[in-house]
Amino acid sequence: MFSRILIANRGEIALRILRAARELDIETVAVYSTVDRGAAHVRQADHAICIGPAVASESYLNIPRIISAAEIANVDAIHPGYGFLAENAHFAEVCRSCNIEFIGPSIESMQLLGDKVSCKQLAIKHKVPISPGSKGKVETEEEAIKIAKQIGYPVIIKAAAGGGGRGMRVVHNYMALRSGYKAAMVEADACFGDSSVYVEKFIEHARHVEVQVLGDQHGRLVHLFERDCTMQRRHQKLIEESPCPVVSEEERDALCKSAVRLCKAANYHSAGTVEFLMDTQTHEFHLMEVNTRLQVEHPVTEMVTGIDIVKTQIRVAAGEKLAFTQRDVKIRGHAIETRINAEDPANGFAPSPGRIERFDPPGGPGVRVDTHCHGGYVVPPNYDSMIAKLIVHQPAREEAIATVRRALGEFRIEPIATTIPLHDRLMRNGQFLRGDVDIHFVERLLEK
Ligand code: MV4
């Protein structure tokens, strides 16, 4: 096992990783920007190194500074958390060249699955359901038009190097495709330094359902069932739950098996997530992308399976074998996560950084709060606005929703604006309660 690891992140996830490391008896090294000098992850780590100013490009995203800290602290491994450098194959390469273990998948899997075109080609080869469209990247406007004619409008143009909703555009007809195709390529080149795009049928009414996987470096890979992340706004998830309230046992089995097939084909190890769109009318699944990292919403899966994903991720990175098989993984009850952001839902979700005078998290049966905040904490304006995750676990969905409502009522965060009132509203919404939502639901509700 590792003796010492560096956590290349901040906020709640830095604390989450620190806790996992401590339970594994691994020393922790925190890194921080000047604005985070008093942060909980800095105070709680065994060692802490300042890596630069608040601006992420000069601290948490700065590879030379993080590697320098890792060398000075003489760590065995780096955990990147999520965001920042977590899906950066170049960073994993630098770690390898410095003899530091990157706690994540191999560089090769990150590259193969990170490129949406090669990921989709692998999916086709292994009979993982996809949306009909181009076989690979689309090189010319004529080709895009030909494919759109075959599959029918609307179609979606996606950047091969995109992901998480960046670098895509939906077109509803021939004229929009003619003007959109070049623009999509120019945009992809500007955003990702890669102009490759591909085209597929746009699924108009869909849910976001994703499968958590965990693999070791000895060829074992299991799934931890699915999460439903349909409740989102502008590609930012708001609520995640497990299991998905609308998939049948047969659908679940097929979905999870296809995620395992794809990841095994990519020689995947570590924690990963295969995202699918589920057509709300036909219940057909279509691969969206693979996230080669630990995700924000991993706790809902931890609650329903009882598996500590972060500890497992560290163990397999150190070369250990998975200590459980697929048969050992069971869904126990229902878990829901609500993301509490320092944003004002009543004012267009404007960021609401600043000093939190009062921070009283909820407690009691079935409640877990993952946060780095406390009374007196100042939310800096420089990073992601998520300040806490409220996760509940109960035997059934209805009870879980009741617990979320109860816990939201206990949660006091003052005086900054947060997404708590929005969550309270969503947890009483009839369509959400019935499972009658799609990925556009929240935006449509807020328009009203
Ligand atoms: C799609 C899609 C519909 N059809 N692909 C969004 C993020 C990235 N993972 C891919 N995404 C989507 N891909 C096909 N073939 C719908 C989405 C999508 C979405 C699209 C427009 C507006 C909001 C959306 C929210 C989630 C997913």
C-alpha cells in the first residue's frame, strides 16, 4: 500500500479523499492556493503545501507546481479528485514519468475513452447501444448532410474532444446543419485544439442514467449499478439518485452489462462511469460518454451498495485485487443526493460567494453531508460553487424523499443564497415524485 499520497484538489472532495486515505493508514499531503490557506483540507492533512494564487491555472490546474509539491513531499501517488486535472491524460503521463502513481485509470484508457469518436467506435465493436449516426468523425459538410438525411432530423453535432455538454449543437433541419457544421468545427478547434466532430441522431426526450464501474489492475471489473442524474440545469447536475426509479430489472441488467463490456474492452481499471441517455418513450439506451474519474455523485452509489468507492480506488491503484465480485454487489434501498451550491436560484443562479456566518448541517437517521464548510467559512469566488452535498439513504424512494425534505428543513446556511429553496421545491414536485421527468425538465420548470 502507499505510505503517502498527495491530493490534487480542494473543497469537499479533498476532504473525502483525505478521510479514505486516513482509514487506509496513508499519510496525506494537501495542496492549496493562497485563498484556501485556512481550508479544512489544509488543516486536516498531515502536510500541506501552498502551490500558488487563487486562479486555478496557477494552482490546482498547474501541473509543474503540483508535481513539484509531490516531489518535495516525496509521495507515492496523487489523487486528482474530480474536475481540475482528473481527466487530463497528459497529467497522468507526467505522473508516470516522475514515478508517481496516478490514482485513476491507465493513460491508454483515458485517451481511448476520452476521445468520443474512439469511445463510440469501441462501443459499436462491443455491441454497446449507441445513437445512430456517423461511424467516425465527419470530415466534410457533404458527409454530415448525407448522414443527417439517412438518420433524420434533429441531429446533434458533437466535438470528439468535448464532453459534459461542451462542444455540441443541435440542428433541426438542413439549413441549420449547413451553417452549424463549420461553426461546430471552428468552436471545437477553439475550445479543445481539435476540430474533429461527429454527428448522431438527437434523442429529444431522455433521462440521464449512468453506470458506476470499479476495476482492478488484474482484469477484474464490476459495476455498482446505476444512478439517475436527469435532474440537471445547463449540464450541471442538481439531484442524483440510485437506483433509477424507472428502469426495470431486465433493463438494469442489460445496461450494467453493456457498461462492463465497454470498460473491459478498454482494459479499464479504477473508478469510472458510463453515461447513457434513456429514451423516455421507448426506454432504449444510447451511450453518451465515459467519465474516467471519480464523480461528484459517487456517494449515492456508496450508500446503496455499501462499497467505499474512494478507498477501493486507492487500493486498486496500489495494485490490490478487488476484494469482492459482481455477485457481492447488491442494491440496498434508495439514495438521493442534492447539490447545495452557493448560487441564487431566484436571481438566475448568480454565484453568491462570501462569508457564511451560520452553517448548521442536518443530521439524524439516513443523512450524510459531504462538505468543507463551517460557520465563518468564506466561499471564494474563484472556483465551482458547490459547497455541500446532502445525501440520504432509506429503504425506499418515498422515504428517501421525505428524509431529503426533513434534512433540507434543518439545513441553515446564512446569509449567502443557496440552492436549498430550489431543492425543497423540486422534492415536492409531482412530476419528480412520479418519475415523469427528462433532462430538460428543470429548465422548463424555471421558465414558467
Ligand atoms: C445527446 C443528447 C441527445 N441525443 N446526444 C449532453 C452532455 C453530453 N454528455 C452529451 N449530451 C447530450 N447528448 C444525443 N444523441 C442530449 C444530451 C444532453 C443535453 C442536450 C441538450 C441540452 C441539455 C442536455 C442535457 C443533458 C444531455
